[in-house]
Amino acid sequence: MVFPVSFGWIQLLLLVLGIGALVLLVTAVFKARKVGWRVLAGRGTGAVGLVLVAVVILWITTLLQTFLGLTGEIKAAHVIVKPVAGQEHMMDVDLLLYGDKDHDEQHMTYQVEGDMWVLQANIVELEPWVNAMGFHSGYKVTRVYGQRMDGIATKQNQIFLNGGDGDFFKDMKDQTWYTKPFVRSAYGNAVIATPGTYDVYISRDAIKTRPA
């Protein structure tokens, strides 16, 4: 299972803004405790203004970081699928699974029965506030197989990737997935498409694909 972390200059800037806002807020509160809010307001000091500025900065920072966390995507795979010449309901699937610092890149080719290809993944959806901190939801690409457009079941078994997903679904069956306070849900998710060349992405809560 991969849990990518997105912490770049944007997150650093937002962190600095958030710390600055907290410093402003604490400064204003300490100043108010010394002479009182009414006295400060009566004197026309900037304490109340500091509090308002701090609250606005924190609000904007939270919105921006939440937006970045919820809209971020990870490119997980590149897929090239072609029908097999002279063979009905058969496809050649060229699959490239991208790696990271802990996982090697994998390049595989399969012959898959069907008219549409399916790539399945395990998704561990994190709570939005965890995404807002720069942590991407976890994923693991686990299966590739085919489907026929006429709805007839294929006779080919599904192909396991990355060691399969048996442990993942066993944990789900045994209810050992802890959904509080970091994990919102855990489930299997799949993308289905016709032959072509595609990039596959993992969003906060799903696997998706786009023509490359």
C-alpha cells in the first residue's frame, strides 16, 4: 500500500502563513489580557484588527490546503491496449506501473480476454483534514482483467498484481480497518475502458483514467 506525501513549496508557504496567523492571534490575546478588550478597542489599538487578520489568514490557508489535498492526483500507471489481430474478444495489454522511493517500477505485458480492460486497485480513503496536511490517500494496484461488451462472462481468470489483495479484503472482512480518526473508508475500486493508450491516476477516493 502506497501513501504518497505531497509537501512542496506551496504547503511550506501555507504552513508559514498559518504559523504567522497563530502568532498574530496569540499576540493579540496576550495584549488584550493585559489591558482588556474594551480598553484596547477604546484606545483604537490594532489588537482587534490583529485577531481579524489572523482569523482570515487561517481560514484562507485552511481552504487552500484542503483544496490541494482533495484535488491532488497520483499518476499510477500507463496502459497501452490493442485488440489481438484475428482473435475475437482478445486484447494485448502493455502495463507500466510507476514506482516511488519504496517501490520499483514494473513493466508487464498480458493477453487478456475481453473487449474492455479493467484495472483494479485498493483504496484507503483518508479523512479530508488528513489530506489537507499533505497526505494522499493510500492505494495499491492489484488486478487486471477483461470484460466483454456483450455481457458474456470471460473464461480467463483475473490477473493479480503486486501480490494481490487477499490480505486487504481479509482485513476488511474481519473489520480490522480502523476508520477513525485518520481513515474514512477502505474499499476496492476499478477503472474500465476500451482499447487505447491511457494514463491511470489515483485521486483521493478513486482510480481513474484519461487518454494519453
